[in-house]
Amino acid sequence: MLDKLMQRRSIRRYEEREPAPELIEKIVRAGQQAPFASQLYSILLSREGPHPFDAPLLFTICADIHKLEKIMDYRGWKVVSSDLALLLFAIQDAILAAGQMVTAAESLGLGTCFLGQAPYQAQKIRQDYELPLRVFPIVQLLMGYPREDPPPRPRYPLDFVLFEDRYPELNPEQVQRAAEIMDQGYLEQNYYQQLGAMIRLEGEREEKYTLENYSWTEHISRKWGQWLLAEEEILRQMKMCGFTIGKQEGNTAGPCKGGT
């Protein structure tokens, strides 16, 4: 198990054959055995492509308060917890299940790749799967037999992740070392060069990189330094799925709706 965890990597090329139904069932059952707050999630499965990277299976793991409200209504209760509190716990449940599904899949010889844009595609996903209110997609997971064998991707050094007793002041030398480890690791694998992936600069910044020297820390800096500037879009997607966060008006949830 430790070997599988340490060798985990995202797969972006898949064989056409589909995993057998009994394997899929085992993988989902393994996901169900993950730790949880209240099983505040559901798993959607699509076999009908096309899916990204031609993967035969696409799972969408959702935060699901709809089922909770049905169970509580069965017991004569109504939700009073805020949507924000419920979503925080539901996100934990969904991600823990998804992570355990990945480990189970790879133990059975399958490959996986997470897709992180699901929350911003909630309206389309809701239409595609006919989701009820109070269900919100958190992450998508591609799965199938791998048609490539890439190396594990670099990670920060342990002393940049594990802090004992207190969070330290990160000095410039630590930050530089962590950045160099990440960047050099990706450059040695020719990762962005092989993908042809380089985020275009916006604004007046001068381009100083090519695919030969462009690497991970520049990539994530461009991503989070230029994208998703406002919160209105994600709040709009949540509202369409029946969740009201903060001071939004016009809640669309049904009679089992909790606090705001």
C-alpha cells in the first residue's frame, strides 16, 4: 500500500477497455469506507464519453445535503446548520471518499486523474445528471487502464510541509529551496514541455519564459495570480444548486432548507 501511495501519479492516456463492473463496485465500496462526518456525499458515474483524455470512466463526487435532509425528515428533524458549515463537512466527506477510491483503483491496476473545475461547472453537471437541489459537485475523477507510465511528480520537501508544535516563520532560504526542488523536478521530467502547457501572461508582465525553462512555481503563480478573481461565479453556482452562503438573497432551496 505504501508503495502504491508513494508512486501515485495522474494518468492522461487510457486504454479503450472499460473496467469490469465488479472492480468498479469494489472501488466505490472502498471509497465508502473512508472516514466521514455524516456521509454527506454522493458519487455520480458516467461511462458514456467522450471524457477528457479518452478515459472510459468519469466519476463526479458531490457534496450531498439532499440525502441528509431526507434522512432527517424521516426522523422528524429539520436542518438548522448553516449552508457554509454543511458544505465544509460535506467537502471533507467527498474528498476523503475520492482519495480512497484512487488508492483502491491503483491497487487494482487502474489509473486515475482528478479534474478540479467541477464546482465551476455545477450548472451543466446538475443538468446532465438531473441533480436535485442541495447537491453540489466538488471534484471529478477519471479512471481506466493506463496507456502510459509517467513517473511520480515532485513534491515539496518534508520540512516545508510538516511543522511540529507550531507553524514556523518561513525564511527566504526555505522558500527558495522548496521552489527549486519543485521546479528542477518538473524540468528534469520535461513535464510542461511534453504537455505544451504554458499559461499565457495577462496584463503588462513581460514574458521571460519558454517551455524549456517554464516550471511548476511559475505555473501555479500564473494560475492563482490571474484566474478566478471574483467569488460571485462560484456563489452563483452554489445558489443554483440550493446553497446560500453569506448574505445572498433569494434562496432557492426546498422546504428542508437550513440556516443562511
